[in-house]
Amino acid sequence: MLACLLAWQSHRHFKQLLSVRQRLLQLGLRLLALLLIAALFLQPQLSSSEPEPDSFRVAVLADLSRSMQVQDQPGQASRAQTLEQLLQSPSLTQLYELGQLEFWAFSEECRPFNPAPGEELPILPGATDIGKALQTVAAGSLGAANLGAVILCSDGNDSASHNGTQMAKEFARRQIPISCIGIGSPGTNQDLQVRFSSKTQKVERDSNFSLEAIVQSSYEKALETEAELLENGISIQKKPLKLEAGQSQKLRFELNSAISGMHTYAIRVPSPPNDYRPDNNLDFVGVNVAEPESFKLLYLGGALNWEWRFLRIHAENNPQLQLSAIIKSGPQSYFRSGISEKSLENLKDYPENTIFYADYDAVILDCQGAALLSEAAIEALLAFVEGKGGGILLSGDPALLPEPLLALCPLYSAQSLLSGPQTKMYPDAELIFDRQAGRLARSGAGLRLPAGTLLWLGQKLKPGARNALALDQAGKQSLLAVQNYGAGRSAFLGTQETWKWRFEGTQELSWHNSFWNCLLLWLAEQKQEQLQPENTALQAAVDEVCRLAIFVMGSDFSPAADSSPKAYITAPNGQLHEIDLQPDSDEPGFYSADFLPQLPGEHRIRWQVKLPEQNLSRESLLLARQSGKEMQNTEYHEETLRDIARISGGKFFTSKDFLSGRPTLPLSEQLPQRQSSKPLASSWTLLLSICAVFTLQWALRRHHGLK
């Protein structure tokens, strides 16, 4: 300051010699020289700071959920195709200059990702969870560098937890900006969709059934099209459709199938122009076409008698009943009927292995034959009823029953007598014979019992046992008593002469047929398969995890806790998935595994279990539909992305803007900084400048006539 003041005072002496302009020019040059001299001695520098290279990471989150397959406008690239361009664009790859660039793919789960040029991006399962993806990249891997910034490439469809903006607040607190690139555009919102309103159903072969569907239009104009019904991929019916603007219409298809098994029916409508969601123009439903229900029965007798002969005649006239028999016919001989050669191997008398009963639903055991059973044969019968849910009918004199079989008998004691000429039977129309309730109501006075019939009447029933047929309306003289036993049922019939009913008249013959039909069906209907899928026609949403579960019953009809079941799943595209099922720790015999259907349509499941004495297999069906959270609303949610960027301190870009330039991204202020300084000018530059200024001033003084 003193030098400047002296310079000013020295130029005041030239007030009379120089003009104001000339004096100011001289003063300016002198001050400039002084300034340069000061800079020469002080050496000023320019300081700056920037994040330390490679000391932080920039995470790129790529949304690979199923909604990214949407094509917002006809003829336009899908969102996934736009994302692919972004990941390979110079605008993104230039970020390698900032720090460690890492890529993450996410949908419901988030995982590291390495986009390869030219490869189609995979579609990840599940609903989009932006919040969870942000949380995952924030944690990073063990030993990862600090997170400096996040680039979120998405359509904003936060369909899972809807907490993306909440996580953005956490990022703002940690001063980590999230820059969002919006992929998509507002669509036409015009959609034609179809869905079955019918649920999976079970029908009998050759019976009529119907399927109902709803076609809904959101177009602002009328549409004329047709709906096509397909069975196992083959078109079987077509119906014309005429829909007014915004209208829905119900369709009904009448069907009949002569082929049993699991059938998959699909309904399809063509996509009209500008259809926003062509993926929902197809839907599926499963129908289990079953053979008419039939039951396998086994008669175990101590001697050939008329009851067996007429029971066989009855079974031959009823297609629902398949009757086999093992009856002692001599001291060392047995009469066998309807038993396979494989089952007869190593069979000497009555079956002693539980596996023999695996294919049977009910057993008829006369008490004379029961007295001949070995201890192993009795244990096998008990396991059949208690574990497998089979039914057993005991008939004849209960005094002949071995003690272990008394548990199956629903009564404590019985009295033997012969029926008289006026003896009548009174069935319970609400138990067993409910199928014949109408007929029994018309015969309320009782049904006549042939005179001279040998009877064993129950006098005292066990707790839980019930009378189903008695000689009195009060039910105190029980001719047929029943009870539940374990998973199955047991009954005691106090006569072996029901065959006599057939000869008493037309009404009695009809009653004989009805009696055995109702009783045998009641005994057998509790049957349980050794392989029991939790659901034989499972429905699931595409890209959402579903549970495959099965109960396995061992050869001894107890839960198989040590088997190794497998599920072989054939997807609609023919791909085979092999899944090992894991045992349930709480329920022995139950096994389960998670499966993720990635394609809509029919998935065939073949269950296989290897047991020490058996190999079991069964088939079921899984139908995957476009009905999950992810595809319920596939609109472009730009506001969600803008909110995330604004809250966290990042920037928002459209995909077009990002691809067209070199965007600058905000970085975290918490990153390690590298300080750098640079001299404003070198000493030689300043010295030369000082000399130049003094030379110029001297030249001007000479020009003005000064010394």
C-alpha cells in the first residue's frame, strides 16, 4: 500500500506536463509493475480438491424385472432393449474415470451383474423391490470401497415393498446421491385381456362340464375379434366377440372329455393394434378328468360260503367294485381270485406284509378267517386301516376274533340268535345309507329280514362307535356297527347270510344291492395314496416362488421320514427341472421345495420316491399365470424415480437425455479428497513481465518528453 501511495504522489508532479489520460496510463503501468513484483515475492498458488481416484465405487442398478419387457409404444424398443443400450453406451462407461464402476441386476433380489455386449439381458423373477436393491448396494461386498454414487436404471415400477423413497431418505442422511435414469414412456393404456373365471376342477370321464372366461377391453372404440379355446395346445372351439368401448363379456364353453388325466385348457384372444399388454391375452386353467371312481376290495375268508359267492356276483355287476379274494379251501389249500402274479410271489397263506395291501381300499374279513391269521398278518391289517386309511368289515361270530383284532371291532359284546318271521331291519338314513335316504324314507316301517337268519347282535358298542343297522328303531340290537379307526374305518356285520335277501323278492334284491354298495363305498372312501401332493393342480404366478409339497407314506403305511423324493418338472418350453425335496422338521413324511415358474402355461410335475421295497411315482400339474404383483400394473412410474433422485440429492435423466450427452453426476461429499495446488505463474514469467512493464513505461515517458 505504501508503494502504491508513493507511486501516486510521484505522478502528481506531472500534472502540468501530462494530460489526465497520460498520467493514469503511467500510474497504471507503475501499479502493475508493483503488483507483479509482489507476486514474484509471494508466489500465489491455485488450490483444488477432488475425490481420490479408485477410492470409491459407483453402483449401477439395472432393473431386470419382467415389467421391463413392456413395449410402451408400437414399433418402439422395449424397456429392456433400451436398458441394454444404456449399459453399453459411452455415457455410462465413461464413469470408469470417476471410480470403481460396478453393475448390479435386481428385481426382487439384487445380485452382481456383468453386462456382456451383444447378449440379451436376462429377466429376473419376482416383483421389483427398489428399496431392497438400494440397501444391498449400500452394504456392498466385504472390503468394498465407500459408495460414492448410485445410478438407478429402472421404469420405477416398485411393485414389491414400495419403499424406494424411504431408502432414498437413508441415502440422503448418508450423503450418497442416487441419480435415476427413467426407462419407459407413458403408454396408450389400451388393453384387451382375457382370464378364466373357472377354478381348477375335477370331473369324471365322459361327463359334461363347462369353463367360463371373461374378456375385458379398455379401448375407447368397439372391437370385433374371436376367442379361441385350446386343449393341451390344440384349438377345439372358437367364439366370435363384439366388445363395445370399455366393455367386458363373459364366455362359456361346454365340454366333454373321453380321455382321463390332467388336461390344460387355454383361452386366447388376438392382440388388437396398440395393445398395451399383449401378455395377458392368454390364460390357463387345469381340469382333472378322472375315471369313474372305483374301489379295490379284498375278501379274506376261512371257508368258501354262499356269502362270498353272491358278493362276487354283486361286484361283477358293479363297475365301481373290483373284488379279489383269498379263502381257505382245505387244510393246506387256498382259493385265490383277482390277485396279480407279482402279489402271489412268496404268498403261502394270508398276506403278512403291509405292502401287499398298498393297492387295496377295503378288506372284508370273516371272523372264521380272522382266527387263522398269523401275528404278522394281523399287524399288517392294523397298519392298513390305521395308517393307510383303509376300511375293514368284520363279519360272523366276534368270539372268533384274535385279541389284537378286537381293537378293530366297534362293539364289546354280541348275542347270537335266529331271526323270526316278523324280524325287520331299521337302517340309519344319515350314516352309510345316506345315498339311499329317499328309498329308506319310503320304507320307514323297516325292511324285512328273512326268517331263520343267523345273527350276532351287538349289545354294547364302544365309545365313538355308532349303530348303522339294527333290529329295533332305538338301535339297541345292532346288526351293523361302525367306527373310525386311525386314518380308516372299521365295521362289524353280525350276519353272513345277506345273500338270502336276494331270494325274498324284488324289493329285497334291490335292498341287497344297495346295502353292499353303500357299505363298501363308505368303508373305502377314506383311502389314502402313498404319495399325496399338497395340490394336484397348483396355480401360481409367473416369477413368484411357489411351494411344492408332498406327503410320503412308507411301505408300512406310516409317514416315510427317511425317503428322498424328487420332483421332475417339465416347463411349457420342454425344459426339464429336477428338484430335490427337503423333509419338514415338524411333520414327518412331509417334503417340500420352492419352485419359481418363469414361463406362463402348463408345468407337468412327476413325483418320484424310492423306498426300500417300492418305487412310487405320481403326476400332477402346475399352471403358471401372468397374475403376480409385477404385472398387475406395468405403467411407467417416472414420479417415483424423480422423487428418489430429489430426496437423495441426485439427478434425474430420461434415457434419451442420458444417451445423448456426457452427463455429470453428483458424488458423495463424504469421500476421501485429494488436494492439489498449482502456481499461478512461474518466477521467470513474472520477472519477464516486470521487465516488459518497466520497458513499456520508459518508452512512454520518452514519448511524452520526460526523462
